[in-house]
Amino acid sequence: MSSSSAAVSGPITETAPLSLCTREPYVPADRLVAEMVPPPRFDSVRFDTYIPDHNQPSQTDAVRVLSGFAAGLGGAHATGAGKRGLFGFGRAKAAKVPAGPRGVYLDGGYGVGKTHLLASLWHATPAEPALKAFGTFVELTNLVGALGFQKTVQTLSGHRLLCIDEFELDDPGDTVLVSTLLGKLVDAGVALAATSNTLPGKLGEGRFAAADFLREIQGLSAHFRALRIDGEDYRHRGLPEAPPPFSDEQVTKTAYATEGSSLDDFPHLLEHLARVHPSRYGALTDGLKAVCLTDVQPVPDQSTALRLVVLADRLYDREVPVLASGLPFDRLFSEEMLNGGYRKKYFRAISRLTALARDAGRLAGH
């Protein structure tokens, strides 16, 4: 695709696009709890909508094991606790916790469908939504920051299931915090499920990712069954690595022609993200139908890059297409970043932003 001027479908709207740089949302703690459900992208996924790669039997095995795990979570809460209020008061008398692993860990590379399977597990678990929680590792640490450790334990210990997507092992402090939290929840009878990624190009070494995970959660390893899910990134199967960017003119015209879109200069947006706590990035994107960015450049430093990763996750969760000019998204992060300790996050962000950039092509008539 050429970056020269192209026709933009749809009429020009009467109002100017929104700007993310003018938004500074406030998110109360109770919203953080209520929003611990699978993101909109995964509202309708189920085990029977997951399409295993027949060349990867581990994918079919994962569906079978997780289906059985969900079925085993039926009946009363493992500790005998019923539904409780936001901060967990009114706990019923504890009963004996069932024997056997109370957790599953999905170990696999990028785009093999781990989040699809994790969300399917959440949907398949026979409990009302208020007794199930789903969030990323970062969202869970943000919840602890908002409520405090003890109230987070009280809030989640009446749940049947806690699903943690994209478990991070690159921050020792946060890993110990979450490991301690999970220990308290296991003692309360909460079943656990988690995912994390292995580095692209090292899919045959997934056992090392599983070993890292089980080591970092310390005394909890006996509670987890590790499931290896092999396969290539479905977002890149038969598709180019990243679509070429549009021109500034195309991006601007599309923003004005698309109701509910935002239009921001990329460097200014990066500066704005530093003023908004990452726990609010989901609210930052409320109501958006598309994000349009001009002058995409390499991110200047690691702190900025990590904030961009969180924004990319929230946009991907909400299926918000991203139309951009400047550099393609696979050139956002320096080689030093891609070879450093946060490389897994950066590869995930590239994969997700690339998928959203492909989705955005239709907005500009491509």
C-alpha cells in the first residue's frame, strides 16, 4: 500500500475527533473490581469456538483438560463460602479444600490462543460472574494498589475462580506481591488459572518458561498443572508482519470521517500517558471506535515503552482499530529493548498493535 493520498470512505463528520490527550479519567476502586471480567474481545468466546491447529495436538489437549477443570469447579465454594460483599464480609464456615491441583498454568508463545482459552474457562466455570474474576497481572497489581493487600484478599477470597492473563516475571517486587496474594487465595479455596508468554523464536523451550513461573510463585507450584500450548501466532498466519503506515493526511481525514474516533500526535500522546495512571488506561479509551495517530516514532525510553504496552493491551482488549502515520509498529522499540528484560511485553505489544492496524485499514477504504 502506498502512503500517497487515498480516498476515505464515509462523510466528513460535523464535529472534530476526540483527543486522548484531553482525557484524565478517574476510576473508583469498585469499578476496578466490577471490571474484572474477560475483555469485550472475548465476550463470546467458548471452548467450542477455539479452533485448534491439527498440527499442534497440545491445543486440542488443552481444551480437553480445561473443560474438565471448569466442570470440577461446580458445586459449593471450596471453603464453603457463599457470595460475599465487596470486601468479603459474612464468610461461611470453612470446609475441606478438595484434593489435587487447584490451578492451571497455560504456557505458550504469542497468538496461540491462550487468552481465548482462559476466557473460555471463565465462561465455562459454573458460578455467577460476581464469583469469578479475570484480569491481567498488571490489573491485579493495580487492584492491590487501589484497595490495599488485606482488602484485596477479602474481596477475592469468596470467588470460585481467579484468572490471571499475561503473568509477568520481570518485576521481582510485583511477583512476590502476587505470589503472596495467591497463597492467601489458595488457602481460601479459590481456584487459579494463569497465562504467560515465551519469547518468539524459542517456542521449543517452553519448559523454561514454565520452570520460571513455578519457581517464582514459590510455594504455590504444587497447586498448578502446567499445560504447554504449541503453535504459531494466529495473528500472523499467512499475513504480513506489519502493514505500511498511512500519510498524515489520510489519518486526519479518516479521523474526521469516523464517528467516535480520536486523533492525536503520537509524541504528545506518549507525554500524556505519563500523567495518567496505567490503571486508568481502560477508562481512557471508553467509547472510542477508532484511534488515529500521526507521526509515530520510536519510543524514547523504557518507562514510556512500558506505558505504551499497557495502552496497547487495553485497545486490543476492546478491539479498537488503530490507524497511524509515521513508522510501522514493528519499529516502535529499539533493538536494546527487544533484547532486554521486558522483551516479552514489547513483542506482545507489536503483535497486538499490528493486528489493530490491519483492522484499521477498512476505515481508510483499504
